[in-house]
Amino acid sequence: MNIDVNQDVDVTVVGAGPVGLVLAAELALSGATVQVLERLAEPSEAMKAGSINVPTAEALDRRGLLPAAESVQREMLERVGSFAPTADDQRPGGGRRAHESRFTGHFAGMVLDAGLVDWSDADLAAHAAVDGARMVPQRELEELLADHVARLGVPVRRGVEVTALEDTGDGVLVGTTAGTLRTGWLVGCDGGRSTVRRLAGIDFPGTDPELTGHLAVADIADPEKLANGWVWSTRGAYRYGPQPGRVVTVEFDAPADLPHARLRSRGGTPMAPVTLEELQTSLRRVSDTDVTLTALRGAVTRWTDNARQAATYRSGRVLLAGDAAHVHSPFGGQGLNLGVGDAMNLGWKLGAVVAGWAPEGLLDTYDAERRPLGAWVLDWTRAQIGVMRGDAKSAALREVVADLLSTRDGTTYAVKKISGVTQRIDLPGDHPLVGRYVPDLWLTDGSRLADHGHGGGFLLLDRTPDGTFARLAAAWAGRVSSVTDDHATPTGVLVRPDGVVAWASDTTDVAAVTGLEAALHGWTGAPSPSPEHAPMG
């Protein structure tokens, strides 16, 4: 593949995983020209994340991809069969999408019982519309997103590896195995061994790994020797399920390949592929059985509890998102979702800067808003490793945590954390919705507010009797789409393109109008000269 050395696009995204694809799609919706470079010639067949959390599912929902994600979950449940218990539920807002699976997840290998969860909890009940789209494995998510970016006209250039970069102040010169190109901005979504991060000279501090795990689907000659669910031993732990052939192993005592894992995490050479023999040895070791694996179905993922966070998410015109910005163990299922959240947050902000209606300083809020959540995820996963290790102290702690997770309050707490419904960023405003992901706001016509955001941009819900808020927002036509509804509370909600509430009010008084105007100026720039000249559509 040849790339014209004079090619000049607004943004080049490095990495065609879910994070890179989401970012590219958001940039395209903002009107930016964008391309994706991917080192691998074909999508990876390695087994990775098996589900998504609520903010990720809601991101798909806001872009009209919820039906496709729900279809994936139905297919997944058919594959899982008897391995995964489900619970039925009746949904609010007219009863759409009833009888869906309730996905809970696990903490440190302790599966959370859906029957113990208080599903009437205000945070959980406010984000129930996407329950039917949570069990979406990473491979299927990538396929879904690849179709999405293709419809948006974003080129994905596979088999192209980045080899050099130079930030010139007004753009980035990028050396690749296919030639040199110029781009306005470069975003590394290229994983824990990020070449972009290394070439940009961004430090990656954190803690070294103490254990090694494997995730795979294999043909097993004698699966009856394995128990369904998580099983512990002094050497480690394993899980069989929730679908036939799926196995996870965790070895506590730092196997010999651990130095390679350290190299991999810091941008060194990748580890050798996992062989059938390596996986079988690991499974036999932690299960204390002589189980026999006969074949691997796809590549095996080898992982560690290495936990690191980039010193900065931005260096000039080079930015990082996803695993390029933070790595940690997969326990709790946070990695994929954390990266998609990065992409949603960065996408509209970088698009606004490219479009010219926002100052470059808006990009500083990307690091400020996403870094605290990344740090929390690293500690959330570290805590689970502390509970999982094979020493006597960890075993005692595991008993205490298991006891807490056998209670209604304990399980509900953990499920809320894992699902992401309590995530919040620190934004100006005293309304309880500000800084939170917008809840399921059902409208009198039977739609939800999210149904009106498929094209990107800001959404304003106006429930004033005379359309006061919508009239004010008309000056930002092209960046803000107003949706009017019958009077109710909240009376007004301004939602950023990433689903975060920027302003909300339960009143229609002067203070509410003043607050909305300040939020519009603060987040969406100066009013548009006229609708036909609006920078975003």
C-alpha cells in the first residue's frame, strides 16, 4: 500500500481496535478528515473482552448502533446456552425491550449474583435501556464499529506501521512503513505497547506485574474434569465458561516469561504467541487435573497485572487513548470500556478544535476529565489482585470480601461500580445530573433523548411550556440540536456529544436561562453566524 507523502488529513488515528474506531467515527461526525492506520494486516483473532459496560453501550445507543449490539447479545446468549443464568426484567417507558439478560460481572473472580442486586436502585434504574446490549464481546464490537466507520467514509489502512513522528507545531510528520504523511493531529490508540507513546517520549509509570494469565477458547477432550465458574488453588485460579471451551487461567507465582511481559508493557518486543502446550500446562497447574486440550480456536491472549498510566495524555499535537494511555489487569472488565470513554471524550473535543469553533485549550480538559477515572480503574484492578493472590492473607481477605458480596448492599455496590453507572466528572453546576452520563430520558412520543443524537453534536432537552431553552440554543444551530417535550422535570438538560450532562435545571426561571447560556458559551463556543454557516452538522 502506498501513502502519498503529501497527504494532509486533519487527524490520523493509530490503531484499529474499538478505541481507534470509536474515535475515528466521532471525528468524522464532527466534520474532520480522518484516517486510521493499523499495524496488523487482518483483525486480531485473540480472545479479549467479553462484554461492555453501560457507558459503552450507551455510546453505541447514541449513534444508532443499539439494535446491532442487541443482536450480538442475543447471538452470544445462544452460544453461551446453559453456562450463563439470566433474569427477566420489565423495562420502563412503555415496556420496550422487556425480558433481557441482567449482566452483573465479577469482582476478583467472584461472580456477582444478579438475584442479590437491587435493580430498583436509582442509578441502575436510570440506565436500564441498554441492558440488552451488554454482552458484546470485543471481536464482535470491532466488526460492528468497522461497519460504522465504513459508512462514515473513514479509510482504515491495514498493514501500515508507524516508525517515526515529528511534531512541527502546526502538524505532525509521521513516518510509516508505507511512506511519510503529514497530519494535523496524531492519536495513539495502539495498545499497551504503544509505538506512538514511545516515539512521543511520554513516560509510562506504574507497578510491575506479579502474575500471568491466559484467556482462550480451546477444544477439550475431557471437559468434565473442569468445574463451571471460578476455582481456586494454592498455585492460581481458573475459570471454565461461560461458553463451552472458554478457559481463563491465573498463575500467582510469576512464571518465567514475566520479564517479557514487562518488556511488552513498556513498549519492547512482543511476547511469543501462546502455544497449546503452554495453555495446557497452565490449566493443569492451576486446576490440579490432567485435563487435555486438543486444539486452540483462535489466538490465545496472555496478560499480566501490570498497571501503568501515561504521564500525560497529550504532548503537543500527539494524544493517547485507550491502552496506550493506561494498562491494568482485565479483572472487572474495565479496560475496553475505559478506552471507549476516552475516545468519546476526545472525539468531539478534537473535532471542535479542528472545526475552529473551540480553542486548542479545550483539549486540556481531556486529560483532566479522563485521568482520574483511569487512576481509579488501576486501583480497582489492583484491589482485585490483592484479594486473588494465593497467600494466606489474601485468602483471608477473600473470605471477608466474599461475605460482603453475598449481601444485597455489597453486590449492588459492586455491580454499580463495574457497570459504570456512577461515573462522574467534575463540572461546574450544582444540579445532580451535571457531570454524570445522561440517564434514560423517555419522551412523551415514546422515544428517548438518546434516539435524537445519532448524528453527533450537543443535545438540548427543552421541557419549558414555551420553548424558552430551545429559542436560546437556536443561536448555536448546527452544534446544538434541540428536542422539545411536554413539561416535566428535569425541565432542561444539555448533553455533550460524549453523553455527559453539561447543564441541567428543574426550573424555568432567570437563573436557569442564565445557567444554560453560560454552559452554551463555555462548551459550544461563540454562537453560529447563521445556521447555514455553522461549523458542525
